[in-house]
Amino acid sequence: MINEVRASFSRQNQKATPNPDSLVNNKGVQEKIKGLNFIQDPIFFPVPSIGIGGLPGFGPQQWQNAIQGEDAFTVLDNVTKIVGSHTLKTGLMWRRDRAWNLAGWGYNLDFSGGLTNDPVSGLGGNGLAQFQRWLAPRPAAGLRGVLLFSGALAR
């Protein structure tokens, strides 16, 4: 009889990679919006993000400045027994994953066209028309937080 036991630990981490100021001029944007009541998170979301329905938005992506990672603990046990000309093999695997995400979801202005719809039918809204009229919806402001996930697998 042969008993194989293996245990392992692994970790993967993604660090935030904000766009350089020379490319996106975040400092200039911060100066222009100073005093305009935008919620700012200097670490994860330095400037607002603006989305226009049907067109690409601008501002940092919500996931771009996040710090994410995962730990994995694995234990594997296989037992092999040879009986005559037959080989019997059985085993067990246990794994625990821990994932984390540390991010600030920032201040998002979404001009999706909902405020330029026909008030009776609810149809016909246009995101660009809403943006041009600066019909800003109630902004979605996120808070910095940590999300932890766990899971297990047995066979």
C-alpha cells in the first residue's frame, strides 16, 4: 500500500496600477472640481468617473486602482493498493481559497438616458442628450471596503 500526502499554500496578489498623472492629468481634474462636492478617495479613486449611455465613459475604471489577491490552502491524500493484478486507488482533496478586494468605488455620474425618456412611455431616452443638458442623476458614491470570500472543495 502506498499513501501519498501533499500540502501546499499559494498566494496571488494584484497591486493597484493607477494611470500616471502625465497621461491623465488627475491633478488638473482635482483642481477643477475642488469645491464641487465630489467625494474623492485619494488612494483608490482620485477623480470622478463619468459614463454616457451608448458611448465610452471617461475617468478611472472602478477596478483599476484596487488591491486584490487570493490565498489557497490545499491538502491532497491518495492511497494506492495493489491486489494481485489490480490497482485500487482512492483519494481526497481539500482546498480553501481566501480572496480579498480592497477598493474605493468612487464617485460615478451615469448619464444613461433615463432622465431624457418620454415621461409617459418611458421610451426614447438618450445618454448623450442627458449629458449635454447636464441632467446629472443622483451620483453613485462608493465606500472603501474589504470583501472576503471563502470556499471549499472535496472529491
